[in-house]
Amino acid sequence: MFVITHRSLIFAATALFTVVTSVAAAQEVKPPADPSRSQPSSRSDATAGDDDDTELVLAEPDFRVLNLPSTLRLPRHGSSFQLTHRFNGNLRSGSFSENASNLFGLDLGAAVGFEYRFGIARHLQGVVYRTAIDKTFQFYGKYDAVRQKDSVPVSLSALISVEGTDNFQEHYSPALGAAVSRMVADRLAVYATPVWVHNTAASLDIDRDTFFVGIGGRVRVSSTVYLVGEVVPRASGYRPNKAAYGFAIEKRAGGHLFQINVNNGQGTTFGQIARGGIPDTLYLGFNLTRKFF
């Protein structure tokens, strides 16, 4: 049986980081832009040039869909901070008046998460995320290898992650995956996110894996307002509970994005998502993102 140790995790992460960073550094350097041409303030459609990773992508304003990653690029040495809240009140438990008396779960506490991501190199992001659920730390890297343009129909990002509970002291769950997106003009983005997660039944002292394929979408309904949804069916492996799903409305304001969401679970890491949603539940929550670039 394969045993995951701190040493093996660190070795694997270091090796992959070295390979990915080498690929990023070896990318062809594009010639400087013609100063006589004015630079657009935003990318108005999916086929616009990808020279400037700081440009606003109207169809893809955030690094998450709800809980799954998007293919949005982060410029080199740029950063982003995100706060996730999943309130504890189950909206499917009790009457409307009972839920209203608890402000639809706001009075009952929340599972809070903090995320910081940094642009290590061009198209390479490093992410640290900590959620109150089992005191879980998640460390992951994202390499945005392909960007949709005239000759390329989709964007593609590679993902590698490891998470551990009790402040990264036990129940380690490494993950490998990809995020694939297709944007339609500046109004619609659809996503497929296949991810393999190891050790998804660690809390039961069972060595099991899970493979899921998340499906999501985001549609811009006005200049700065979006409707969002995702569902995460498990294709194989350990599959307790029901598939996780959620839907949301979000508002973009400059470098900020505020999303109000409803999910059938509170999980936000790859391992937690792989274990599915909780039957007969709906939880109100929100994501708040601030970009620094």
C-alpha cells in the first residue's frame, strides 16, 4: 500500500514546481508592444490577444466559479485575496419564518476560509487556502498553459494540490486535475474540471480515491452582474452523499467581486468537494475577492 508522508509530499511538490517553473521560464518572450498602439482597458471578447494578463476578461471575472477553479490568469507578481463564507443554517430545515428568524443562517455561525494567491511566474499561480472545516490547509499550484483565441477553441489550466486537516498535520489528500473553459464573446463562460483526489475517505481510516468532473458556467446578465452555477458529479471511486452543487449571483466592482451563493454543502477544497454535498441541505454563503494588480 502506498503511504503518504510529509517527505513524499514535499518531494513531489518540489519536483512538480521545478518542472512547471522551468516550463514557464522557457516560454517564448513576446516582442514589446508597439507604443503607437493604444492598449485596451478590457478584453471585450474571448479571442482578444493574451499579451497582457492584467486585462479584464469580461466573461471570466474571478479565479473560482463557486468552489471550483476557473482558468483566469494572474499576472506575474500580481496577487489576489479571497474570503469564503458558508453559513451553518440549513435552509431546507424548518419553515420560512424559522429561517428568517435566524437571518437565513447568518445567526448560526459559518465555515470561513481565507485564500491568498500569487503570480510566481507568467501563467503560474501559487495558492494557499485555509478553511475552518476540520482546520484544513490547502496548497496548490495552477499553470495556465493555453488561452482561448482565434486558433485555439478553449483555455486550459493544469492543477496540483495537497491538503491536510488539523492545520496540515493529518489526513493528507493530494490532487491532480485540469480546468477547461470555453468563452462565448464576453457574455458566457462554461467549464469542465476533471480532478483526481487521493485519500478522500481518510476520516474513516480507509484508503480510497475519487475522480470527479465538475461542470460549471457563468453568464453576464448586465455590465457587472453575473449568474453562476456548478455541479460536481463523481465519475469513479469513493462517492458518499450526493454530488455537490451550487448557484450564485455576483457583482463586479473594479478589483472587487462579491458573490452570494447557495450550496448543498460547505466544502470548498478539492477533497471536501470530492466527498459530495450533504443530502437535504442548502447553505447560504458568499465569496469576496480582491485583486491586487
